[in-house]
Amino acid sequence: MTMLTGPPAVPVPPPPPRETGPWPVVAAVLTGFWAVLVTVPGQVTGWLVDQVVLVSGLDRALAVWPVVAAATVLLVGAPALALALAPRSPALRATGRAWTAGVLTLGAATLLRVVPPVHHEAYLAALAVTAALLAFVAERLTRRRPVVPPAATGEAGRGGRFGAVPLLAIAAGLATLLPWAWIGALGGALETLLAGLAAAALGVLAGVLLGPGFWAAFGAGSSRRPVRAALLGGLVAGVTLTLLAAGAGQSGAQLPALVLLPPLGFVLGALDAAARHGGRAAGSAPARWLVGLALAGPLAFTDPEEVTLLLAAARDVPYWVAVGTGAGFAVAALLAVGYGVLFARSRSGAPRRGPAALAAGALLAAVAVVYVVPGQPGLHGERLLVVLREQADLSGLPAGAPGRAGRDARAAEVYRRLVATADRTQGDLRRTLRGLRLNPTPYYLVNAIETDGGPAVRAWLSGRPEVARVLVGQRPRPLPAAAPPARGDAPAPTGPTWNVSLIGADRVWSELGVTGAGVVVGSSDSGVDGRHPALAAGFRGGDDSWYDPWEHRRAPADRGGHGTHTLGSAVGRDGIGVAPGARWVGCVNLDRNLGSPARYLDCLQFMLAPFPPGGDPFTDGRPARAPDVLTNSWGCPPLEGCDPGALRPATAALAAAGILVVAAAGNTGPHCGSIADPPAPYPDVLTVGAVDRSRRLTDFSSRGPAATAGKPDLVAPGAAVPSAFPGGGYATLDGTSMATPQVAGVVALMWSANPALVGDLDRTRRILADTATPATVPAGAPCGGTRDLVGAGLVDAYAAVRAARATSSG
């Protein structure tokens, strides 16, 4: 009698032979520990070096990641290769081969970080191609040299590639993706697509390295030791995933992966046990899906340029990346335990496809809901600033009458010429960009257009004859929640602050009776707390004294505090400001301590020709309402999209209009030649360094020589400077940011004492230089000489105002 049976089961190989002693296992454990000990600190150290170089304002150290790659491959690859050549143990050979392949992948992927972060799409494309090629090579080698008999390497049975076990892997991967859908935001369309491709390619590579042959070496097919097989294989898989994670992303983006991926090795071990209950090996699909989805989070939902120490002071991207990483690790750990209990220890049979599909579908819906509702849906790619070849001709401007009347006439003519040049030269390009729905925004202060677009659009624009160059402007991705607004907790000073007295501003008030009345100071910064008691009365008011291109707030406000502090040192009352009688106008060019060439231009244009809310800068500008002197405690580094000449036409136009631009030298000292980020190096900008209470140059103050002019021009107190802070309180800060507004305040005092000097930038600069007092330079300081360290010296408000008055009578 013939018995009716189902399809024959896939043959199950016998368990691998026992080790001849404990030493091979000890060697494997030590090698795994060594691999993690070398890899993780190496990656963290490489990122920290990148950050120190960035914060210090130095050129990017291209050799950092090749050195890290070479050291890791040599230190980890040698012992891993020795395990791969183990003569008697399939488990040791599988371990060694997985780790050797993992560290070689790490080395190749780490070398890709020589691609500048600003070209993130190019990096992601290179990572995807590299991972795909490595997966292809590894697959061919695995087929040629199987570790175990091929009978154990079939795909997970029930349901084929989308059977119960692959569906459980998809569910686990989606679970690890949930935190990123909440805390992160996608970049541009091409950037998101390439991030997905890179994650998928790395998942395919993980599937090859941790495929059926790998798990068979640890007992796949054996029902006698499922927990042992899952634990040992999971440990080895976790180290392999650590090596893969180290190469998965630009500098900074790989750090979350180093935490997220290792626990998933135990998840894969449990899934292999689940497949084994069905009589087949797990196949490569679980690793492909699980690793690919897990890596999609940090690769697609974070911008590596924002995983930076520059944003670490507040609850910004580094904070939220840490939150997402912690949540993802918790999910991965829970999955490892839960799947282990369900499958590695259970003898209830193979998982069923229906419940697995339901779990995967529910988690897919959860990811979508979290992304759309509490998340940040949409695309948030970088913007391009297209700088045109032709810039406005501002030569031959009429001298005009002295004082404000002449300044207003020059500002009006400068504004007219700038707008006319932009309208004449931008028309065709504007129409083309609008037709392509790239949302162009025209500028006139620099003849330029900001537009959407990725690498393809950038290449096309760069080839147009009217285009000089195309810059990639930083665009911060949105956060799940705004950082708490800054608040000052120090009490109000009881008299003039030490810095005000050091430069003699209090003597100008008391002895000369000059407070800055009649002069308007413009501040471009993080904003201004317009309700602060030291600043509220000084606001000029009207509908053209405040502009916020980020959030379009109608009233002065400041979340970060930096702008309130700097403006307080210029015009604040109650003893904190150098020119407390001057009025002020403000603009927000920084958000979360980041800017871009376009946002800086937004504010500089507003300062040349203020306009009402919702107005068109090209047609509604009011140059007669321009402030007299601008305080700028910011710089535009390459990270934000500026090249050395990005803002040069802007400061030249403001100078031609008779508006004095005062700018911070930067805080990248004591390196020589560190005055580099626009606008500080420009010759028509008054650049300010910082000294302490003892008139000694601070270590952080940036130094010359600059490429275009002798810098800095002057120094002012910049260490432990007290000033206003949002919420009505006060705070003490360090930086050339704090020194800069004091020089702007001195100019306000000079022009208040002698209105005929308004707009006369040459005479004003000469008086400031001639009346400056010596500043102390550290012994043995290099950089070419005293002028490259402190310029003309420490600004002297009392002497400068007296000289300004003498000029009016002479």
C-alpha cells in the first residue's frame, strides 16, 4: 500500500564536529572582542577628529579616514583571516570568513568618506555601488567555497522568499525604523532614493555574509541545540554587523548604526532557529531585509552634516539622533530577546505565514502613520545658490552731501543699480526655473538666484553661460520639537559692565554727553528678544525694522540668545551697551546656529533697503530707512555653502552705499590665517578680534593674515562679556561675537557726536585705527606680526569720539 505524503523535506546535515579543545573558541572570542575594541573607538575617534577640525576652522583632514580604514583592516583583518583558515572547525572558518569580509567592507566603505559631506548624493551613490560589488564578489566566493554541505543552504521554506521567516525579518526591520520616522526628516528626492539604495545594497551584502552557509556552520538543521546555535551564531553575526555598520554612512551617520546593528545578530539567530523548525535553513532573505531596513533609518532620515558638535549645545540634531539611536537599540534588544524566546527556545514548530504577514503589515502602517503624524513628512533637500557672472557696476557713484543725506542718496543709487542688473540678467533663468517648478528666489545684493535642485540640476546650471558658479546652501532638516528657548539667569548689572568701562564708553556718556542718539544699528543674527528691558525702548519700530526669513515672525524674537546678547553689547541700556541711546533694527539669519548664503543675503539685503512684511525686496525696498552701521557676529563657512567670494559683492555694495559692516573675526584661533569665513576677510569690512580683561589677545580669537587684506582691523573685549539674554535676564559669553557689537557701538557714538561722519567709512576707519590703544600679544605668537593678531589695537571709545568731534570742527 502506497502512503500519501507531502513533498520531501530538505535533507538536514549532521551537526558540525566538536572542537578538539577550548582554545579555538577562546581565540574566536578574543578576536571578536578585539574587532569591536578596535572598530568602535576608531570610528568615534575619526568623527571627533573631523569635528575638531571643523570647529577649529581648519581645512578638512582628508587623511583621517584612510588612516582609520588601513589601521582597522590590518589590526582586525589578520586575526580574522587566521580564524578563516582554521583547519578542523566549520564554525571557526565561518566566523573568520564573515569577519574578514566584514572588515574588508569596512575598509572599502570608510575610504569613501574622502568625498566632501556637501556632496552627499555622490557619497551615497558610491556606497551603494561599492556594497553591491562586494556582495557580488562575496556571493561568487561563497558558491565556490561553501563552508558546509549545500543541502543545508536552501531558502526558508514555507512561502518562499516571502515566507513566515522573511516576513518576521521585515517586521523587525520596520520596528527598528519606527524611531527614525518620528525623530528624523528626509532630504531631497535623489538623496532619499540613494540612501535607500545604499541601505538595500548593504542589506544584500549582509545577506551574503550571514546567509544559510553561515548559520549551517553553527548547527542549522540541528534541533538538539537551537539555543546554542542561535547564541553563538548571533554573537558572531553581531560582530560582523558591527564591522558593516562602521562603514555605513558619512562621518557621523555611521555612529547610530554601530549601536543599532549588533543586537540584530541575535535576531537573525532566532530567525534561523524559526526556519529550522520548518526543516529548512533561513536563507539570505532575513538578513537582507532586517539590515537594509535598519540602516535606512540613519542613512535616509539624518543629514551627516548636522550630526556635529556645532549643534550639540541645544536639543538639536545630535540630541535627537541620540534619542533615535537609544530607542532603536531598545527595540533591537527587545526583538532579540522576544524572538529568541519565541523561536530559539520554542519547540512548537515553525512560525506561520499569516501572523507574520499581519505583524509586518501592522508595522508598515505604524511607520507610515508615525512619519506622517508626529514626524516630518516631505522632502527637505539642500538649496542651490546660482551666482551669475555679471555683477552690478557700482563705480562712479556721486559723492553727495556729507552726513545722512549723502548716505541716503548713495544707498538709493546703489539699490537702483543692483536691482536693474538683477532684473536684466536673471529674467531668462528665472522663467526656466519656474517652468521646471524649482521654486527660484532671486537676489540682487549678490546677483544670484536660490533654487531647488540636486546634482543634476547643479551640473546643468553650472554649464549655462551666464552662471559663474553654483553653491550648495545648508538647509537644516526640521526637528520633532523645537529646542527650549534660551533664558538668561544672571541678574542685571548694577552699573557699566567691565568691558564697557575698559574701552571708555561710560566716560563718553558721562563726560562728553554722547550716547548714540540719532544713529541706527542693524543686527543680523539669531534674532532679538524685543521685550527685553535693556532693548525694548531702543527698537526703531515701524513696519520695516524687523525681518525673519526663516519663520516670518512679525515681532522681534530670539530662541537661541546669541543675537540678543550681541545687540545688547551694542545698544543695550542699564550699563551693558556701548551706545545705549542708539536705536536698532534686526533680522534673523541664523536658525539653530546654522545659516546659508541665501539667508545671509536675505538679511544683508534687508539692511540695505528695508521693506514691510510680505514685501518684494526688488520693488518695495526703502534705502532711506537703511541702518547706519551693521553688527555681524557670524561667518559663513564651507559647511554652510559659502566659498571665499560668496558674499563679496554684498559687502562691497553696502560699503558703496555708506553702510559700515562690522564683522567678527571668528573663534578659530590660535591658528594663523584663520580669518577665512566670509565676510571677515573682506577689505571693506571692519573685522574685530577679542581680548580679555587684561587687554590680552584671547586664544580663541582668529588670526591673520587674511587672503584679501590685513586682518583683524581692531580688537575689543570678548572674554566673559555680560549682556542681555532672552526672557529679561542676562548671561556671560565668550567670543569675537561679543567683541564685534562693541565696535559697532563705538561707531554709533562717533556718528552721534559728529553726524557729518555718517556714511564716511574711510574717515571713520582711520579715526578708529589712530585712536586704538595697544593690546597684549602672547609671547612667541606667530602669524607674521602684531597687526595680524590685533590689528591697530584695542578700540578706545573715548578717544575715538573726541577725535570724531575734532574732525567736525577741523
